Amino acid sequence: MRSHLVILALLLVGCGSDNAVAPSSPGSGAMLSVGQADLFSNPSSVGATQTLQLSPNATYVIAVVNTSNTESGQADFTLHGQLGAAASAGAEVSGVLGLAAAQPPLGTNRRTQTTFLQRHPVVGPDLHLQLLERDRRLYERHLRRQGAAAPSTRDQVAASGTVPTATPISLTVGDINQVSIRDIRVDTDCTQGVTVSARTAYVSNKLVILEDVNSPLAGQEDAFFAKMGGEYDALTYPEVLTNFADPLALLPSYAPTGRVIALFSPVLNEQFSGVAGFVSACDFFPRSEAPIGNQQLIFYDFVADNSGDEAEWQAYIRSVAAHESKHVASYSKHITDGASDFEEIWLEEATAQMSAEIWDRNFTHAQWKGDATFARTVGCDPPLAECGSGYPQDLLQHFAFLYDYLSVFETESPTGQTFEARYGGAWSFVRWVTDQYATSESGFLQSVIGDPVNFGLSNLQAHSGHAPEEVLLDWVLATAADHYTPPFRPSDLALQLPSWDQRDIFLNIHADYLDFPLAYPLQPRTIAAGNFDVVVQGILAGGGSVFVLTTGSGASGPQLLEVRDGSGKTLTSESGFRLGIVRVD
């Protein structure tokens, strides 16, 4: 695929009597009605000057997206503007743009976000992503050891198919098991780690819970473990099985108990600070190949540091089980199907975030593509718990990562390498793709997880039927424009975020939590209609930049817009720049 950038210009015209919904793509130079969009995405538009007919008191939002298909791809661009003949920009408009018109008063008891991941904002998530990259390399090595062809059945995956090499796990509550934990800080070949003594604390039909005997609250969490184990059988396992794949697909060679194993250990707190949970590929290979592995379908969780953290930990760790079980299911599916690689990290992590998000609907009763507001999402999470007691903490973390991503939008990409990109931007992007192109949410996600040959953007294209250039373009438009000024929504459904009223969610997070100073984290650059040249440097592949251009009360005539390269020169056909417009207000 040829690397190129996509430039999106969203035309937001001031309020007036013209509120009829018109066709979404009227063409270059046409006057847009409210909700209309115009995307100049064909090659003939590259390097061409596009004309926007100015209206009084109008607002234009311009976004830039780099759709290069290489992680290292970066690009500079110049946004060039010039008033056409007989055009007038009018008086410049002042004021804050891009925020909802009405802002609720800030809560009198605004809370500082002190959840586990927020207290450890860098080391933990980065370490988790580093682990996923190492796991991909381990799987490649595993395939080389198996031979030139990837194994196609679970019988080919096992070292011999008959030798019971898995770490023995007792199903008798109270028994002590010796279980390995990989040192995810340094291990690259499944040889480095520690062995812990872990008590069998709870056994259900689908889950065995082990508790490290050195946990600070060892022996005091059995009632919670029983609740979590019952919840796993009733909600978590069925959710992952229905929407992604079977976490127990590698029975019996890699799940001799017939169950997923969850090990709770202070090793995560003490040695992998900030990691709430993880899955290791070492557990999916024969122990002759992975000495530190357990040859069990296992995920590892952190523990409460003390009784003061206990309630918060219990609320949060429940959703971690849905996240990590999706990783177990994904690894198992790729191995049993003989996939040529594990999934690219950003998509692997995005779908794990989606697993926890979908699981959370059991409590919030939010609906797929339901345009859910704060009251039906983050407002239900502790510590606010506005929906009642007993709710898990889940979406607060999702939107916290997305807030961080959108706050530094020009330095990020949904396919990028930062933790806010993979836990926030990638989740939002893949959620949007699923909402737009899936006739069945579960069927679409199963097809993505079950693809043994396509990975990353190629995977999404194979199952959505839409090219990366298109989906990245439309997702940025939707993120910038949907609910721009309530109740506005773009006429083109592809420019909406179907699952969330994202502005309402962030607006209320801002009102209730001290750690979110912006009412909407995506803050555009501001420019006035007229003559200008704005240079933006270093946009990552998949990343972008957003502008707001305003006109005054006397504006009229054509505003000429041209996207040039970083030095201000006319683009060549190889650059692939595109332009799009949507009227919002």
C-alpha cells in the first residue's frame, strides 16, 4: 500500500435558519447545509486547491491524518489558506471553540483519580506492552522450532501430545501449588522468573483462583474470590467466548484442569509496579521449550497492598479478568489455527479493552451503538457509583487513557507505541470500526480474532471491507465533530461515534475529577479565515492534527484551502493528501 496523508477539513457554519438535513457530499465549493460532509479522497484532488464558500459567523474544523502503513512513517505538512477574489473574512470571532455550549458546574467534591493504573501511569502499561512485543517474537521462534509450516491443530502444538508436562494445579481448596511467574521486565526466552507458593483459594467450573501465600491479605479474600469465581462462570467466560474466542481452546494439553487459572501475587506489585494483570506466551508452549512457563491457560493479577486499598482493588480487578481472558483466548486461537503470527500489539490491546468494555454492560446495561452518556458509563464506576453499589470500575480507566491520548493528539497515533495510544486511542478506533461496519458485533470481533493471516490494519480492512485510509479519516472526523454542539450530529453516520456521547462523558469526568482539566481533551489549533500558512511537523502514521477556522459576521465569498508539504511546496501525486469538509453547527 502506498503511504500517504489524509487532510480533513470540517466546515462548521454558524447557527441560522438553515437546519434541513441535506445530502452529505455536495461537492467542492458548494455551500454546506448543517450536517453535510464533503471528502476529497480521490487521487485527482492531490495538490489541488479546494474552495469553501464562507458564511457569516462560521466555524471550520480542519484535521490532518497520516495514513502511512509503516510505524516509522512521519510527515510534515503546511495548511495554506487564501481568500478568493471578492471574498471577506469579516470580523474575527473570539471565544473558546470545540467545547459543549453548556458546561455543568464543577462538583463541590471533585475527586482525585487515584486508581491503580493512574498511581503508576508509565511503568506498568509500558511494561505490559513490552511483554506483548516479546510474546510475538517468542511465537515466531516457536513456529521456527515447529518447522517451516505453522502447526494447524492443537495436537501438533503439544510437545508430544501425551507427556503431562504442565505445572500441576490442585483443585482442592487449601492445597499449596508451586507456580512460576515470568520476569516480564527482562525475560526474552522463557528462562527467567520466580516460583511462588500459591494456595488454591476457589474452584469453579471455568476458573481456578490461586492466591500467593505471601500476599499482604493472604487468606482474607476468600469471600471475594468466591464472588469473582461465580461471576467468571456466569458473565466473564461467556462474554469472551461469545465475542472473541474460547479461552479454553487448548484443552487438554494446556488446561489439564479444564479451567482457566488466575494467580494473584504481590510479585506484580513489587516487581512489575503498575501492571494490573498479564498473560505470558511462555505458558502456551511446551515446558521443554519454555522452562519458566506453566503450560497452563493462566493469567496473573496484582493484589491489594493493604486493607485500605481492598475495596478499590476488588472493584477494579473484576474487569481485568475480562481483559486478560481475552488475551488468553486470542493466544489460544492463533496457536490452534496455526496463525503465522500473534496479532499486532495495538489491535491485540484494543480488543482486550473492548472485552472489558462489553463485559461492563452486564452492570451498566448500556447498549451497543446506544450513544451512551456519562450517566450510563463512567458515572456508574466507583468511586462515584451513581448507579448504585456493587459496580466494577472499568470505563473510567478506558476514558482516562483516551483522555490522555486526545490531549496530545498531534504526537499520537491509534496504531502507535505509547500506552495511551494502545489502551485509549486504539480502543476508540477499533470500537468505532466495529460500530460502523459490523452487522453483528460478536461475529465481527470473532472474525478479527480468528484471522490467521491478516494483522493490524490489514485485518480490519479484511473484515470491515474498508481501506485504512478511509477508516482513519472518518474516525478522526467523528472524534472531532460528533456532538460538537449538542444536539448536533453529522448527517453521515460514518462521522458519528455510535456507542458513546463522548463529549458528555468527558464533560462530566472533567466536572467530577480533578485530574481532567479539559472539558474535551481534543483541543484544536485556532486560525481565522483569510491568508495563512500553518506548518505542522512530525505527524505519526495514523496520527493527526485538528484546526478550528472561524469567520466573522461579514464573511462572504470563497476561502481557498490547499495542503502543501512541510516546506510549503505543491504536493506531488505520491503524497496522497486528501481534504474533507463537514458542516456541524
